[in-house]
Amino acid sequence: MSIVRLHASHGYDVARLREQFPILAQAVNGRHLAYLDNGASTQRPRQVIDAVTHYETHLHANVHRGVHTLSQLATDAFEGARERVRRFLNAGSTREILFTRGTTESINLVAQSWGRANLRAGDEIIVSALEHHANLVPWQMIAAATGARLRVAPIDGTGQLHFAGFQALLNERTKLVAIAHGSNALGSILPVGRVIEAAHRAGVPVLVDGAQAVAHLAVDVRALGADFYAFSGHKLYGPTGIGVLYGREALLDAMPPWMGGGDMIRTVSYESATWNELPWKFEAGTPNISGAIGLAAALDFLEELGVEKAAAHEHGLLGAATAALMRIPGVRIHGTAEDKGPVLSFTLEGVHPHDVGTILDHEGVAIRAGHHCAMPLMDLLGLPATARASFACYNTLAEVEQLAAAVRRAAEVFR
Amino acid sequence: MELTELYREVILDHNRHPRNSGRLDPHDAEAKGHNPLCGDRLTITLRRDGERIADLRFEGNGCAISMASASLMTEAVKGRSRAEVEALFRRVHALLTEQGASDAGLGKLAALSGVREFPARVKCASLAWHTLNAALARSDPAGAGTVSTE
């Protein structure tokens, strides 16, 4: 039975979808490329490539400056992209949508701006045990600078947040909770709605690292109640070097600028400056205009596809891959939370993940092998590294089989 | 390029059964090697007899290429002077990175030649050698730092 037909019959035509991703048509090492490293970065559909090319070909000029036609067109396109992001997140206002280089910069912005203004010696920031370095190191840095302290909420044996353990850390010294929506290393989707509710009851704002979630579930920042929400363009079919920080207007208003320069000021004298309005107060220097436009096109793509439909397809692939790998002797799956994004971390007994990665690459299967920028989590799990397959809307059941065959090949090479 | 070129029998054997594994105590020198992106990690301890390496051991964990390379190296350098080790490493490095480099006289180390078709893995194969160089360069074991080839 054809996989393509199976999905087409459910209104999800993965073969046609793949035609929109020119990069997927190539062979790697003489084999069909099974691109299963989507947790690290997704590929771009034609729609995104075309939007960026159109901008570069017809619209480019600096934004918010010139009186000339191109500058106005570029500004309209850039600010249009901001409105597109606002709709995507269902934020109340474009004043709450800041463009950054990515999730990492978004979190650093909050740590450096909100953190410096609000953290004092003895204050506490809660993170979880499965955070990516991007949602850990910025807090370590601001904690060291202010004398605040990091508290780490535990996870359970499945890789899910231990909710009672998290709640037990909330106290009158807690000033912020910074937590992943989805784990890049284990796949767990965290109950951020409950986390936010509990934190808000204690009067504590919450930053959500949405890097691994936005491509796989609909995010409504107002329904969720998030105070800050960060994500990257390149993990949901957009370009690299563009990301978003959503922040509640009242919080952003009270925060000092992080970087100084052009665009973020209203008036400047030799002695001092006054700040521009939101969101530009936080966007010093010429922004990544083409990146923002590419991101807007990626959000159009995702909306037209339907994020729930894509997620259902990806969930099917995750289930099939989990079952296929579990049938291979020596394979262990890491991360078995009930609520999981399409991320499959595994190890093969007697074979280091890097050797697994090399052998899979040889078979045309691109995965990530390593610590997934979550070294403390790997230490906690007692693993030097894992191999990780992560799925996107364009992957197929045939690629799941290609993955399983390649893992069997790795076991065979090392037998 | 076939996988069996990279994962030759000698490599798989030394990965499975590393020679000279463990620690030498007491020792004259110790150095640690760590490639944080890969997670490859090893510690070399050695005893000298004047200029020459009297004995050495390594311990650690990492991919098959890093572990087999360390094991093969310990066999190849025992009894050699620092100058001889450096000359040997130059030849091994050429083998790992240059097309057509000769493996004449390298013995079992020649099994590493497949690595050059996998550029991402050169750092795995060279970690043990850089770590050994650091151990030889530092006569004071307490002063040994951590080496990386990333």
C-alpha cells in the first residue's frame, strides 16, 4: 500500500507537500535524503524562498528611515510581517511583537533587560531540568550579575516535568519561571498552561521557550497567559537569523532597552537619549528585514497547511518510528512522555551516537547526534549523548522505514 | 565510500577491546582531552624512562573512532621518545587528512586511513594524539589542562 495514497485519503498529501521543498528532492550519498533533523532546523518551502527573493529583487531598502518609495515598501513589508506574527500568536498588539535573531536572543533580551531591572540578591528564577542551554545560560549569567539564584524543577522518568516538584519550588523569592514548551532532547510537551496558572497564582511571570513547539501546535499567547513567549523562524519553515519575542505590553513598557543604537531612540543629544515606542525600543540597528518577510511567508505556509493536520501526520510518524526502533535489539528510547512532539531520542547499545549518526548519514538519513545543547540533562540521564530523529510535515512513512533500516545497519556494522 | 572503509575490523576490535585501558598510578604525566560537541572524553596517564615513554594508559568514553584511535596509539608509542611521537603524529595526521598519504610503516595505524573520507570525524581520531602531546609537554601532572580538537 502506498504511503502517499494512505495520507492523501486523509486529506494530507505528503507527496504534493514535498514538491514545495526543493531541497528534499536531492540524493545524499547516493540515497534518498531522509531529512530527520527538523528539531535542529526545518527546510524552507518555495513560498518562503520566493518571498525572500521577491523582497531582495524588488523591495529592499532600509526601514523606518527614507521618504523614498522603496524604503516605504520595505517598511510596509517588514511591519506587515510583524502583524502576521501577531495574528499567529494571537497577541493583542504588534507593540508586543519584537523581532530578534532567534529564540536565544529573545531569551537573552528578557534576561538582560527585565532581569537587570527586576532581580536582586536572593531572588529566584525557576527553570526545568530539561532546558536547552539557550534557556539556562542567560539565566545563569544574569543570576551571577545580580546575586539571584537558579532553581531547577525536576522531571520524571518519562522526561515530563514533575509538576508537584515544580510547584514546591514556587515561593515568595521566586521572580520568574522560564520553561520550555517542548523539549528538544526528549520531545516532551510541557504543561505550560498549568505552569503559568500556578506561577500567576504566586504572582510570578512566566517566559516560555517555544522553539520546539510552534511548528507542531497552535499557540495562543493570550489563552495560554504567557508573559513572554520566544521562538525562532528556522524551526517552523522560515529563515535563520530571525526570531520573535512576544512580551506582555505592560512588562515591555516597564523594561529598559537592552541594546542602544539607531531605530530604538526618539531623540538623542550628546549627553543622553530618549527611547522609541514599543516594539522599536528593543530593535536597535537595521533589522533582518528579509528574514522577517520570510518568516511571515512561513507562517502563511503553516496556516494554509494547518498546524493540527501537520501535527497529526507527524505524530503518526513518531508512533511508527518508535515502534520500528523498539523492535531493534539494543535500542533504547529516551523520552517517553505521554504528550510528545515529533522527537525521537535513542541510543543503540554498544554503538556511540556519533557512530550511529555517521552510519545513518551514509544511508541518506540525516539526524542529530550529541548532547542537543542540553548538557545538564544528559548528565542527569547518565548519557554522554543520544541520537535524535525529529520529524516535520514533509516526512514520510517510507523515511521512517529508511531510518529503521539504517539503525539495523548500524547494529550490524558493530556486531 | 563504503562504511567498512571507516569501520574496519581493526577499528571495531580496538573499540570493543581497547588496549592499555585504565590509569597508571603513580604516573609522571597526565592530560585530559575533551571534545564537548561530541562528548568524546579521555584521560592519558604515562610514565617515562628518561626521554622515552615507558608505559601509558588511557581511559574515557566516546565514539568508536576516538576510542580505537587512542587504543592503537598507545600500542604504537610505547618506548618512543617525544620527538619520535611527534614525527609519528605528523604522519598519522597526514593519513587522516590528505588524499594519497602513504601508510608505509604505520602498521595497524594504517586502519585509520578511512577517516579522511569522513571529515567530521578527523577530530575524533586526532583527540588522543593531541592529548598525548599535552601529557608529554607537561612534566608536572598537576598542571595538566584539557585539550580539545574541536
